[in-house]
Amino acid sequence: MKFSDGYWQVRAGFSVQRPAEIAEITSDGTTLRALAPTTASTGRGWDLNLATATICFSSPMTDVIRVRIEHHAGALDPGPHFELPGASDSCVPTIEIDGTSASFTSGELTARISRGHPLRIDFAAGGRVLTSSLPRGIGLATDDGGRRHVFQQLSLGVGDLVYGLGERFGPVVKNGQSVEIWNADGGTASEQAYKNVPFFLTNAGYGVLVNHPERVSFEIGSEAVTRTQFSVPGEYLEYFVINGPSPKDILSRYTELTGRPPRVPNWSLGLWLSTSFTTSYDEATVCGLIDGMAQREIPLSVFHFDCYWMRAFRLCDFEWDPETFPEPEAMLARLKNRGLKICVWINPYIAQQSALFAEGLAGGYLVKRPDGSVWQWDMWQAGMALVDFTNPAASAWYTGHLGRLLDQGVDAFKTDFGERVPTDVVWHDGADPQRMHNYYAQLYQRAVFDLLRGRRGEGEAVVFARSATTGGQQFPVHWGGDSESTYVSMAETLRGGLSLACSGFGYWSHDIGGFEGTPDPEVFKRWLAFGLLSSHSRLHGSGSVRVPWAFGDEAVEVARKFTRLKLSLLPYLGRIITEAADLGHPVMRPMLLEFPHDRAVAHLDTQYMLGDALLVAPVFSGPGDVEYYLPEGVWTQLLTGDKVTGGRWVREKHAFDSLPLLVRPGTVLPIGARSDTTDYDLADAVALHLFELPDGFRSETTIGGSRFVVERRGRDVTASRVTGDLPWSVVVDGVVSVVPGDNWNS
């Protein structure tokens, strides 16, 4: 939301008061408070008829500073609030106050304020100022309708770039953009997003989380070109400044504060096949699809039933359509006997025709209007209502019905929707409807994920979610929503995933080939390679089944090749998902995260790193022309073994069964012994591939419970198994050396 008209004037429809100086500074030992009047002192009587802002500094964890700017303190605050599992009362800051200034320090991060006029706040770490709230940088705004807003502007230095703010499909660098944090079911081709996160990170050594679940308006160099601005309706604004210095450090601290992504099971990393959305299918159809994959030797891990496993007009009643699936338990048992996991589609909407509507109505489990009637509309399903997850009894009722499906043999749920949440309603716990609009996704996804975690065990729970907000990374996996089946939509899909990765989400997927329409075979084949080099891989669409043979024999070959490649990379991916769980680093990474000091990567959003070692550049054209940037060093094409010198842009042409997939110099890449299943001991006969190891190199890699150490001293390379007793080998320059014992030397 913009409040200014150019540099000097206030935008029509608003009045703005700006804190002008610090009049008082106090501290209780854990919080620093500054009283900031909206005009500078003129002597006695100046304090009359004057608005003030109280600016408070505190710290929920080391190297994070909370700033709260408050106008009127008597406003109601019914919640909800973001849960901050990393926050602790044990964090003791250092507070210093003297006659002219004050400082608040948490870890290496310091906020400095000066008494008097003009008001300025500097945030510093590592001996330099990271960003500042400059004069006129804080505002108390009132619109013509009497609605209050609070905004903060933080300075952007020369070359400072901003990333994140959820899954956004425009350029990955947010400078120059206006962003509204408001979940919407808008596809992937507009400014709307399914996953809105009021957090951004920068290449300047800091990140910012605006601690508000409601609508937050960001102006990233789009109102004041040298400032980020964020504003919220109401009487206060609270945000956290998070120290780096690197973007990965920022993400680690952010996810420590808001919750880390958990480990996901190995089976979820394999290929998922869906019935697709509006296709007609029964058990025979499903078995035909699965048989077709097996006959073509394309390994399949998960089969997904989309929404019409239930009957029309009854979404959701969680009952299998008796005409098409008369024996669901027996059918699921037959599928699981083939080594498949089963996923089914759900959402939090209850159609009026569903038997659950009457149950929800009687139990008080559905969201209500202010007059006490149930909120209903006819979009999506006739007369549908919304489950009220602020009511613990409603959550237990909803997940109880899902429990029946788990008993039948279901392993995972596609938790679709959760964005179309009304604001003209009353919630069971009295929550603010504006705040609940975005936060609803958190309650919905957590309820389902916690059910799976409780029933299937830690590390086995997986949802396939579309909606999210801050903290949603704790309930993986998320997919990119309804994209079109085109190259440009493939590119916007990738941008959305990279933006989400900068927002703390460790895992991400998308519909291979696009969702809307049926892709051209060329698009499908190019998207296959991209999709199978994402953290999670699913064949899904709208009106047609995305089986590879529907797009020609070559598509089958591409699907087989890249599915098997991904399965062989499971020992490597296993290390990366451990890193996501332990450190908050995403599996798919914008180049900035791995190469923060290489200015050439700052704007790149058509390529990415899969973990820390593999560079992937999807091909967005049928002829196969691709241009990508390669950081310095001698990289290796994983598919061919060719060496490519970096520090430059590279132009190549790739067939449909290829794309730029390069191994970073200084990498120990574990390759698994199997490429036909996810169900194998990752340390069993693993091969360690060594790429351009520098003198003095040493790495430790844990694979399937076994720990390996690789070292290079001069021309000598030593590989040792520290734990475990399974066979393994080392590959150097394409030569495989089978290791009979626990050590190997070259």
C-alpha cells in the first residue's frame, strides 16, 4: 500500500503522522523502549494534542531483534499469531543507554537509536550498518474512512536486493515490486499467490519477518526506490530483523525461529502418478496406468487419486464412489502389494450434499456468519461450508474421518485449497477474520500433517499442499498450483519455487507438463527433466492423464531416464533433506544461496542448485537451445562426463533426454546402487564420485547410517568408511575402484 504522492506529498485519501524524534528512552533489562512524538520538541506545552509512537526492542533468540511500533495500546488483539517455536525467554540482550543514544544488542546484531531529532534507527552487524529506519521512515496513517495503518521503511543500499515473500511467480528479485500478502486461488500467472509469507531476505546480510498473519503490504523499492516498506492495518506493527551474514545463515535463523522443515520419507522422493483432475477412472483404469509404467520400466513410487475418487456434489465426504470403487480396502491392498504408496485428494470444504455437512452443522464444526448461520456459497461445491479448525473438536472430527482412510491403506493426503477463506465470518475461538484468512492454511495443513505423523510415525508424514503462510514449511510437501502447459508457465513455475525456497520452505514440487490444458509433447519432455530434478516429482494435470506414452515413445525414454537418475541420486538427496531438517536450507536453491558473492547470479531465476553440488538449468525450448551461467571452477556434466570451465555464460543445445546438469568442483557425490526403487539401503554398494577435489580437501558424508571420510593431500586421495560394513566403491575420472575393506587410496 502506498501512502505518498512522490517524495514530498501524502497520497490523496490519507493523512500521515511520522514520529520525529526520541523523547524518552527506558529499559527493564530485556526490553528497550523509546517514546517517539510526531513533532519535534518546541518547549513546554509541546506535548499536548500530539500523537506518539512507542518503539520497543526485544529479542526472541540470538541474532534476532524484535521491533514493535505501537500507536494506541488499548486495541483488541484476538489473534491468531504466528507460532514461533524458536523463541525463548532465555535470550538476554545487552542494553546500553547514555545521554545521547541507546543500543540494543542480540548476538552480533545491534539496533542503535539517538535521542532527539531526527529519528533514526540503525541495524548493524559485522562492523557495518545493514539497514536503517531513516527520518520519515515510520508512519501512522489514517485513511478517509478512519481506518488506521502503521508502516515502516528500511533503507536499501546500492546493490541491495530482496528475495522471498512466499511463492511468487514474477522475477525472483523483488526490487521494484508491490506485494500483497493475501492468499488467493489465482493460478501461477498473476501477482496473486497461494503461499504468502511476510518474510524477505536480502543479499545485504539481513532478513525481515513482519509478524502479522493478516494482510501485509510490501513496497520493495516501488514507492521510495531506496527503501523497503511494509504496512499493516491497525494500531501497531511488529517485525523481526534477522542477522546473517549470508542468505543461508538468514534462512537458518528464520527457520529456527518459525520452525524447520522435517525430514520426508525416501518414498516421497520417487515419482508420483495421478489420475489427474477431471478424467474418468475406476480400478481397471488405475491398474492400467500402473501396468503401463511397469511395462515401460518407469519406476513408480506413489499413486494419487484426485478428487473424483469421491462422488460428485459430495466433496468432501471421504467416501469412495461405490460405482467406481466398490471394494476400496481390497483395491488399496492390491496396489500396496505392488510396492506403491497411496495418496488421495482432500480439501477443507464440505459440500451441502455431503453427509458430513449435517454432522458438522449439528456439532458446530463449520465456520459461521455473525448472525449464527453457517457460512456457505456455491463456488467449487454447491452449498459448501468451511471446517472451523480454530475449534479443537472440529479438527478432531475432520481428522477422525481421515483416520478411516488411513485404516484403509492411504499413506498421504493432497491437502488442496485452503486459500478461499471469507472474512465476513465468526470463528469459534474469536479469532480476527482478517488474520484468519492467511492463517487458516496453517491450521488446516497442521491438522492433517499431525494426524499422519501420529499414525505413520516421525519422518513418514507427507502432505501435498497448495496453501501456506509463515511456518508452513513444517508441513511438507508443497506444490506450485495451477500452471498452464507452456514453456513460459514452466519458467514462471520455477520462479515460484525459487521464491518459496527463499521463504524458508525446504521442499517443493509442481505438475509436470503443467496443469491447465494438455501440453505439447515437446513441452512435456522438457518439463519431465525439470520435474524429475525437483525435490518432489508428480505427473498430474487437469483434463488428461499425464502418462508419458500419451506423448510419444521419446517421452517414455525421457521419463525412464530421469526417474532412474533421480532414484540413483537418493544417497545424495538424503544428505540434502537432512540439511533441510537440521539447518533450514532448501533442497532446490536459488543460485544466490550457494554463491552469495558472485554478482552474476543475483538475478538468475531460470536455473538453480539441487542441493549444494548439482546445478540444473531447465531447457525452455523445443529446439533445445539453453544459456546458463556457470560460477568459477571446472564443472563436470553429470550426464556425459564432459568438463566445462566456469566464470562465464555457457550456450548449449540439448536433446530431449538431456539438459545442463553439472557437478560443482570439490564435490563427493554419492550414487546409489539402485535406480528402480526408493526402497533400498542407501549405503548398500554406494559409489562415491569425486569431482575436482582441491589439495587439502576433506569431507564427511553420512549415507544410510554409514559415515564416509574423503581426503586429498597432494596427489593422494583417501576414502574411508568410519561406520558400517556394506560394500562400496569410489569413482575418480570415470574409473570405478571397488573397495574390499574400509579404506581406499589412489
